[in-house]
Amino acid sequence: MAAKTTRVVMPQLGESVHEGTISKWLVKPGDKVVEFEPMLEVDTDKVNAEVPAPVSGILREILAKEGQTVQAGAEIAVVEVGSDGEAGATPEAPAPAPAPAVPSPKAQPKAEPPHPSLREDLPAEPGPQTGDEHRYSPAVQMVASELKVDLSRVTGTGIGGRVTKKDVQEFAARAKSAPAAPAPPPAAKPGEGDQVVQLTRIRRLIAENMTRSKSTIPHAWQTQEADMSGVVANRGANKATFQKQEGFSLTYLPYVIAATVAALREHPDVNATFNDTELIVHRDINVGVSVGLEDTLVVPVIRRADGLSIAGIARAINDVATRARNKQLKADDLSGGTFTVNNSGTFGTLFSYSVINPGQAGILTMEAIVERPVAVNGMIGIKPMMYLCFSFDHRVLDGLQAARFLTSCRKWLEAVTAETPIY
């Protein structure tokens, strides 16, 4: 019996992920593919992921090349499957390809209004794009053409950082009224012995995200110094037993996250999301944890962290950090955060001005714990001290609110003793 073919489509790798860039094909035409085994690697704006083969068979054709950005549901490959479930011979008259598991955007009926987390101004004709291209709606492109505006210079204020017609019009108005600026000095060109490193898609996305954060969020910053004597004593009393029971080390980060969670519960206005027209105060406390890798930074989320003990938080951190280093995170692991904690103190930093994750009200950074001479009841003593640094969105929080939140974090840490339970 003649073999049949299956069209492989780009999967949707998360609730708010609607496209991916094919970074690498793990098989080539003529190779056998096995159901559930990795077939290709895909980069999205949230995560790198391996995509498994949906069926077993022979890869006959690759429809989307490496480097192309493809919409979820678009066809990317053709796999030949024999009538007996194994790879078969070439069919004499192949039947029309079955409909893809996820409908192509062109074939979808009239769409429902997009969820607020989705990006606006989607293109009329979705199709393969390179990672270097930006996507603008036809209306935005028309206005930009009329006003002679270079869209690459416009900062988007729409959902997901998309450029709107209003952004283009305001940019043109500012350019018209602003005095002519002197030409910037030419950028340095690569010289003999210089190395030119091409930016990866993830590094470009991080750059765009950080630029959007700094250009749209009025950052403010505060710091307080915490006496970590009790935390150091508690860790010292528990680390050996914890290592034996859990199989990994107990660090100071779970204590700081536990303090953050307690302060967020006390000050719910900090556990909020700002979206230009309203402030959403979240019931669940979902803490993003910054994990630095060799070539990138990811922020996986610990969901409902307020329901976890110190040991439970430590397990969650170890889980997401291990999966991040092994490139096993899923897109949903990186979404839904309501607040972020950073741990640059691991590398010895004392003061950090961290950039806020767009939408969130702030980010707390724990710095290095350093033994310093401090005044204790009129006398000088040596204590392990740590700075807590808080970057916050001044549209959401005033200095008083930020200081109260930071004070709650510090007091929680200073109330820990050697006997404080971690389970």
C-alpha cells in the first residue's frame, strides 16, 4: 500500500508565544525520524526549545530553513510514513496533505479579540521572516511612509513594545520641533586583531527588552543594609543535613526570596503589574529568579512562592536553575512573574542598579554578604552584613511605599535565628 505523508507544523511553545526562529535542524532530508525524539531546535522571545517529531518516518522535505522566523501552525517539514506505521516507499500518487494540527494563520476564521498579553499590530500576511526583521502593521507602515519616519528609530509603547500609529506621529512631531543635532561621531570600525561576534537572537531580544524597560519605565532606586547574623547561623546549623537530604547545597538566596515573599504579602501594591491604563495587583506571588548563563540571562518563575517553606523555595530554585543550564526550560517557565529577585552578590557585588522586567513594579537584588565592623550597643563588633538594593517603577510606587517594602524585607531577615525552621 502506498505511503502517506504528514506535514509537520511549528508548535505553539507557550501561551503567549506565537512564532519561533528555527535555529538548527537536527535531521536532514532522507533521515529517519522517531516520534517524540528531537527533530529541530527553535528560539523564541522567551526560551530555546527542542521540538520533537510528531510521527515516525522519513524526513522528505524541509520547508522552513535555519534562521527563518515562522508563525505557530505554519508548515515546516514533510515526513513520509508507511501504511504499516513504518517508513514506506515513495507513494505512486500522494494524497493531498492532511490539515496541520494547528491551523495556519491564513486559514483561521475571524479571530477573537487578542488577550492583553498578546502583541498588537500583527502583520496581515504572516510568513517566514529572518530574526533581524521587525514587524509593523500596514497602518503603521503607511503613516511612517507619509511622515518619512524610520521605524527602526521609534520606541513602541503598545502591548509587547509594538510600534503604534500614535508612536510614529509623536516621533515625527518631536523630530520636526527639535533643533538639528550635530552628527554623532562615526562608530569605531573593527581593526586588525579585533573579533566581530554576531549577536544571537536571544541576545538581540534581551537588548530590545532592556532598552524598552529603560526608555519607558521611570526607574528609582533604594538600598538598605541587613544584618545577616541570624541567617548565617541558621544556614550553618542546617546545611549539612540539608545537603544529605536534598542532594544539593543550601544557599542564602532562598532566605532572601522568603523575605521578599513575606514583604510582598505585607505590601501587595508592590506585587503589581502596570500596563499604562491600570494597575493589576496580583493575588498569587510568582517570583522570577535571575539565572545567568554563559551567553544569556533567563528569569524562570517560581509560582505561588508564598506557599513554600525555605527548603521548598530552595528546591524550586535548584529545579529551574538546573533546567536552565541544561536548556530544558519551557516557555511557560518564563512567563507569569509578578516580581523578580536577582542574586548578583554571588559574584561579589555590593551595589547593583538592576533593570526592571517590563510590566513589573520592581526588582530586588541581594548583594554579597561581607563581614564589616558595625556599631552594636555603643561598641564596635564584626557582623556579616548585606545590602538589599531595590529598583522600582516610580509610576507604581512612591519612595515611601518602596522604603516600607524594603524595610519589611530587612526586618524579616534580621528576625531569623539558628532555630528558625526551614521545612
